Amino acid sequence: VTRFRRFLDAVDERTGYRGLLALALDEPIPGGARWAYVFGSALVGVLAIQIVTGLCLMAVYSPSAAAAWGSVWWIENRVTLGWLVRGMHHHAASAMVVVLAAHLLQVAIYGAYKKPREANWLLGIGLLSVTMGLALTGYLLPWDQKGFWATQVATSIAGTVPVIGRSLERLLVGGAEYGTPTLTRFYALHVGVLPASLVLLLVAHVYLFRRHGVTPPASADVSKVGRFHPDQLLRDLAAVFVCLAFAVGMAVRGHGAPLDAPADPSSDYAARPDWYFLFLFQLLKYFDGPLEVVGTVVLPGLAMAWLTLLPWIDRAEGRAIRGRLVPVGSIAVGTLAVVVLTVLAVRDDGGDARLQERFARANALAARANVLASRGIPPEGAQELLARDPQTRGPELFAEHCEACHGLGGWRRPEAKKASDLAGFGSAAWVKALVRDPNAERFFGHTKLRGMEPFAPEDLPDGDLDAVAAHVAGEDSARGRAVFQEKCIGCHLWNGQGRDLGLADGPELRGWASRDWIRGQLLDAAHPSRYGVENEMPRFGDRMDAGELEVLVEFVRTLRSPQE
Amino acid sequence: VTADDRRSFLGRVVLWGTGAFGALLAMPVAGYLTDPLRRSSVASGLTPVARLDALAQGVATRVSVRGAVRDAWTRAPARLIGAAWLLRTGNDVQAWSAVCPHLGCAVDHADGGFACPCHDSVFGADGRRRSGPSPRDMDALDVEIQGGAVLLRYVRYRKGIAGREAIG
């Protein structure tokens, strides 16, 4: 111990660190230490958590439209304790907003902004704005549905500002549309511009605070003087631990922070901001049409201006609450408004069954994206995970392109043209039903392909039918081949051979319902080897790109097995 | 208990508390930042790099190698992953990684063999170290010939050490 002390003595001799420490710690606190003073220090503690976890996230995060989601997924699911680091960063951000509000309320209620502390109040308002900016820029970075759509709303609001709106929006977005430049700009703001501003403002804020000292409540006995260290610092430290425990606890509870499905501009995602901006979101609901700008810009702007000018609005002599009805009352009304609007926003959404259904669908997509991502993300980006997933994208493509004519399992759009019902398409059972009754409504009854002769059990016994149906569905057998040669080859092709009777142009059936066959059908159903002149099915090569066509092919392949 | 005693006790609590805060924060950070130590790379399989009949006898030929890559979260089916020198003798092909075993520069062809342009390691036509700082011979790679195609198993080895140790 004495050796350590001697070492410290030597360091102090060369640096004077003890003087600096004494300067920092021995600050007198008139009226004594108080729990009410902990919020400022707690914010510094949370800021430390944010800087440390934020730098960690930076070491893995990749700000590009193709890579951002994947890198966040990697942090959340693969990097050692990545979920904890990201979860702490996410939830400490919430803690920061809460503690910041508490700090602001404490200062306002104590009247601590009054002369000579007006400048420090302004710095505080600056810190509030920067923190809100950090929150806003932060949740775009994962490039997931929530961040993408919620930030769209924010930048669109910026676009409605009179006169400068157009340019403002473009500058924020980094171009005409959302993309990598949006991410890189938000990233630069989030990890560079805003934290640097925050630290500079904070240094000035603390300097001015030390210059003026604490502002005890009017009722305090200022003849009693406490010290910052250890009386106040111990309380401050306790508050910091509460924040840390909250961040860690929430991160453990949710195993990290939420990550929605990758951003998809073509989806119908229902955008909601993070909870601390919900009151602004709710406010917007009460202003429509030309009045909208009142909800988006005017009211929040006026509230911010009022808050900023509070030291000059509050002309009361003392700091006692009784003489300060207007400033304290306005703060109370403002706080109440924020709380009520937030509660209303949550309640509106909770009572909206359709919306809850959309949230549930979004969560299911997020879960599916998570499964797909664990097999690796294509270089084109995480958006392709779901876009190339037959299970996810297939039904959408089918609805978009096929349901105008085809049915599925007895269900059909009321206005649909009546082409075949594709439930079971590709299975032997489908073939069997068709052979018995090809002109039924579920097959070709309402198409120009109508006219294939039905095969009754007298012409084609069940055993033969089973064999030939299995043969067409891809299960080769001598009997199936023989029956096909006897009964089908007269009208159909098999590997380019057949139609011997010349009575009809039945389609090629070798490889029927295989990937190649379905692709061929989608690209050119009027090909002579398919439905020829009687074809009514459009060419789909012109209606979707090759990648999507493959997704649709894969989806049609799944129809052969019974669907739930 | 005097006021000074109380002050010194609370001061110690503050000191330890601050230390605990730092330690609690440092623990996940340490795990997080050392993650690469616990991660391994996926060995690449045999990839075609040339046609046998396109390789001239006895002349070293440089080929680039494409392979499937797992780059953290990205899975790329075919990316350029490195280069190799091929030498055909009869119907046999020998291959060496173009990565210099010294410090990883790209080894070039030179009179009667290979040389690294960075620190002047010189290797013979058989890949053996002749002079310069390289601690070992050039790294030979597995080659198979299937149906006239030259297939290569590309491996990266640790640099700067005498032994040959694959980076896994």
C-alpha cells in the first residue's frame, strides 16, 4: 500500500492530478446533497454506456442498404454478447429520454433557469434537441421495416415545412429516394456530428453549472453546505446504477433489441415511431388537410419555442412555485399532454384489430427473415431474403399474377376467369381427377382447352389410371408407360413424340409440372408443344423479372402437396 | 464515528462503485470485441481454375481462384478468393498459393522461379525457398484433374512462421 501511495505521490508531483480531482470533487453544495440533483449525473452515466456500446456496434455495423440489416442481425444473433451490447444501447437510449425529461422537469420546477442561469438552460435545450436527433437517426440504422417506415414519416414531415421543405427533405434523405446515401448520412449524424455536438454542449453545460452551482429549492436551509464528494456523488452513482440495471435488465428480458424484417419499400407495413415519439404521432391525427402543418410543425415548434424562452417568460421574483403559476402550469400541462397523447396512441393501436393483424404479420415476416438469414444473406442484400423466399413471396406473386384466372382449393376470386384450380397441381391425384372429368369447372370446363375426352372407368380401369397418373406425375413404371402409349399418346406429346391421331394438340407431358415444365408454361403457354392456338394464358416473362419467375415456379411446385 | 471517518468510508464506496460500473460495462465489451477469436472460416472445396490442355508445359501460369465465401453475415456463391501459380509437367499439375509465406504479398513470376516484390524473397521453379526473408517454401496447394479440368483446393496459411498452418 505504501508503495502504491508513493507511486501516486510521484504521479501527482508530475501531473498535479490530485488538485484537479479536488477541484472536480470538492464542490460545495449549498443546502446539502439531494436526490433531486441526480438526473444530470445520471445522464452522464447513461452517455458513457451509449458511447461504449455504440463504439462496439460501430466495430461490426455496416452502413449500406445491402449490408446494414445483415450486420445488425449478425450482432444480434452471432457476435458474442452482441445481443447484450445492442440491447443495452437500445434500452439505455430509452432511459436517456426518461432521465432527460426528469432533469428538465426538476430544473423547471425548481426555477433553476432563472438569472444568472439562462444560458445554461439554453445549452440544456440544445442537449435535448441533440438527444432527440440521436434517437431519431439511431433507429433508421438497422434498415429494418420499423426504422425504414418510421423515418419515412419523419423526413416526409420535414418535407412539408413551408418554403424550405423540398430541399430540407432531400438533404436529409441524401437524394430523391431512400437508399445507401440516406444511411450513410444518418450514420454520420448518429456516430459523428451529434455525439460530438453532445459532448461539446455537455462540457459547456457542466462548466456553467459549476460556475453557478446548484439551485436549491426556495425552502432549503442554505446555511448548511454539503459536498459533491461523497454526499452527492453517492446518490448520483446510485442513479447511474439504476439506469445500467434497467438497460441490462431490458436487454436480458428481450434477449437484445427488436429487429424487424429487412426494409421493403413495396410492403404495406404500418409505421409507428419509437415510444418517445408516439405523442407527436398521435398529435398528427387531429390535424387534416391544410391544417396538417399545425400538427407536424407549428404546435411542436411553438412548444419548443415556449420551453426555450421559459427563463424570460417566468418574471416572478423568487423561485417558490406559488408565485410561478404560468411557467410551472405550462410545464405541467405540457407534460400531461405528452403523457395523454402517448397513452391514447397506445390505446388506439391496441383497439384496432386490423392493425394488430398487420403487426402480427410483420412479426411473422421478421421471424421468417431471421430463419432465412441464419443460412447466409445474399450479396445483393437482406431484402432478397424474403423476396426470393417461395414461402413468403410465392403467395403474393400468385395473388398478383395467377388469381385473375386460376382458383386454389375451391376458392376463386368472384371476377376471375375460370382457368383450372391449381390446388394439388403436379400430383397424381390431380391428374386422376382431370382424366375422369377434364371438362369440370375445376379443370378446363370454361376454357378453350375444353374438349379432352373424359375417360370413364370402363375405358380406363382404376388400376391403369393410377399407373398412368403416377407416370405423368413423374413416377416411371412399365405399366404407366404402357397405358400412356395406349391411351394418351394419340393426342399428347411425350418427349416431342406423339399426337399420332392428329385429333388434338394435347400438351407435352414429359416432365409435367417439373420446374422446367412450369417455367416453360409461364414463359410461353402458346408454344406448339403446349396449348398452341387454343392457349389463353398470358406470357409472364414480360410481367416479372427472371428471379421472381423462379420464385413463382417454386411456389407452384409446392401446390402438389396438400395445403393447410 | 467522526465526520471524517464517514466521509472516507463513503469515498471508498464511491470509488468501488465507479470501478464496478466500469467493470460491468467492460465485461460484455470484452466478450464482444474478442468475438473473432472464437470464429472459424469455412474451408473451400475444389474449384475449377483452368483447362489442362490450355496450360503450356513447364511454364508457370497464374490463375485466379473463385470460391464460395462466408463473409460474416454474407454468403456469396462465387467470389474471387485468391490466386495460384500452376506448373504443368506432362499431365501432372503442381500448384502454389500466390501468397508469400513471409508477410502475405503477392508472389510474382521471376527468372527460373518466383519472387516476392515486397521483401525480395526468391523461390525456385519448384517453389523452394532460395533466398530472402521468407521462413519457408511457397505453399503448395492440392490439385486434381477431372475430365480435362484442373481443380484446385485453395487454402490460406499463416504467414511469417516456419511451419505450414492453415488459417481456419
